[in-house]
Amino acid sequence: MSDNRSLYATILGVQAPWQVTEVDVSPKEEQVTVTISSRPDVRHPCPRCGNPCPGYDTLRRSWRHLDTCQFKTVLIADVPRVECGEHGVLQITTPWAEPGSGFTALLESLVIDWLLEASVSAVARRMRLTWDEIDGVMQRAVRRGLARRQLGDLSMVGVDETSFQKRHEYVTVVTNKQGKVLHVADDRKATSLDEFWQSLTPEQLASVEAVAMDMCAAYVRSTRDHVEDADSKICFDRFHVAKLLNDAVNTVRKEENRALAAAGEWVPKRTKYIWAQNPENMPEDRRDQFERLRQCSLKAGRAWAIKDAARWLWSYATRGWARKAWKKWIGWAQRSRLEPMRKAARTVSDHLWGIVNAIVLGANNAAAEGTNSRIQRIKARACGFRNRERFRNAIYFHLGGLDLYPATASATHTTS
Ligand SMILES: [Zn+2]
């Protein structure tokens, strides 16, 4: 028995004043129960001020630890409460677990490692824990990570909406230049973004040089309310402009197909994605198909040409040249007699100031776009989320670049 005790003292890293006092192996239940006690004469530090204090009483607690081979392993300890002259009666922190957790820090770290690779339900199954327990580890990890983090470089931030669950529910996601998620908020209102600006210090706010976003009035309003000189920093980047124009081409295509069908003519089928693709990315056979399509879909072909021309208007060095080129393009689109393109051109015209900002500041939302598709993958892996809170947590967990691990485990736990 004493061999078992010293074995567990060694592998658990139990140090004075703590000692392993009992190891109970139960083959029937496939469980090892390790009892740890503190020497009774020791004055433990107050968890608030660190001053050694006299003991008050003890409370029995237990923690699930890493398995011993196939045996579930549980630590039990009578954890002292100390009586601090200044802070009253408080339970001390143990070296193997964070306060409030029913798991040792090493077990939490292992759960975090697995959660980075698999869904909550898969990890729960594999680790013989409940879904709620695994979710609790994940939530604690995010809270810990958010409390520790430094936001770092805010010179260029991207704001985007991403869908949650149903079609018309959204969250707002703020990312940095590298696509790291800085903030997640419900909805896509001005107040959603306000939350982020209000979380920054005046120095952080002043360091913002460019804010890439959709042509969305709510985000513009929020940025104007919080960021100084916002009108020279708000950028409507090429990704969002391309999305607007692709949607317009698609509307032209649908209207044209409807008219062709009404006139009893041949209607090209399943061409939405062909019109959305750039010719240089098309495989050879697709390009032939595309050329044939342009011969018979005259309106969609014209709309596509207008959209395609806009792709080449993003590399001007000065505001003057950029504005001039876009105005020329807007004129062309407005003369096109294709109402969806004219409408898109009006939107571009109204937002030209921010498009010009994006061009001269070199703001692009490529990193945010990548983050958005990673968010959608996380959603797919989880088979959706029960509520936004969980969705928000998962985004921070996977894409927040946070230090997620319990501090008590960091000495022995190495992350890759
Ligand atoms: Zn104290």
C-alpha cells in the first residue's frame, strides 16, 4: 500500500504540505481513489492576500483526474478553510485544480486538447464525462483565456456578420489583420459593434487605422460614434463589394431565365456558380461552357462583364485615381439598362468614399473571410448550437488565439 502511495505522490506531483494518505483500488468499479491530506499543523496562505493563516475547518472535495490505464481515477481531499484576519473564512486553492472545478488541471488540459480536435459530444463520449461537464471545461477555458489575453495589434480590424442556426439570425464577429477573433456579439446591429469599441482603452481606439466592413449602415454608425476620424478609416473591402455585385448578376440571371421561359425559349440551367466564378480559376471545360453561356444569356453576360470589370479597380495608389476609375465604372453600370446592376452601382456610388479608403489603405477582409468559413465549419462539426452563448464560446475557443489552459497545469503541461 505504501508503494502505491509513493507512486501516486510521484505521478501526481504531490508536494508538502500535501501527502497521499490512501490509495484505494476497486477492480469491480474500475476505479482508483486517491486520498490526499494536508499536514494539520501547517498554516496555509489566504487565497486573496497570500498571508499564512490559521486553519478554520476542512471541507471534503473530489476531483476527476486522468485515468490510471483503464481505471477512472478520483482524487479526494479534505481541503482546509483558513481564517484570514482581513478576508474572513476562505477555502484555500489546491495546487492540482482551479477553484470551482470538479476536475484536476491536468484533466482539464487533456479535455481542452481533445476539444481542439473534436466536438463536445465526441469528447464527452471518449472521456466518459457528460456533455455538460465537457461544455463546462470549454466555458472555463474561454473565460480564463479572455481574462488573460492582450488584444495586440488593432491597426486593421474587420467586422463581419456570420449566420447562426437559422437563416436570419446572426452574430457580429470582429477580427484582427491575421483573422484572429477579437469579439463576438449577438445580432448585427450598431449596438453589437458598440460593445467591442467600448471594451477598448482610449489608446487602443486611437491605434485603429482601418475598419473593413460590409456596406452596412449599423456598423458604419457604430464606428462613427466611437472611432475618431472614422470616415477616413471605414473600408468597404473588395470581398463585400464582390458579394454585392455577384448578387446583382444573379438577380439579372434569374429575371432573364424567367423571361426566356415565358417566351418558350431554351433556359440555361444551374449557371449561378459559373457566373460567380472568375474565368482564370475555371477549368478548361468550364471555360468553354462559360463562353457558350455568354452567347445565349445576353443580359446575364453583360451583367457579368460589368461585375468582372470591377475586379480590376482595386490597385490604385491615390484617392484621385481610384475615385476616377470607379466613377467611370458606375457610369457604365448605370447606363446598362439592367436594373439590378444599376441598383448595385447606386450602392457603390453611395459608399464610394469607403471603397476608396479600402483601396488606399490596402484593407482587405481576406483573413476575416477565412475566419468566417472556419466558423461555419465549427458549426457543422457541432451540428449547430443550442444557443448563441455556446456558439460565441466555440468561436472564441477555436479562433480567439487564447491561452486556454489552467495555470496550475501549465508547469507540467506542454502545448504544441
Ligand atoms: Zn487574506
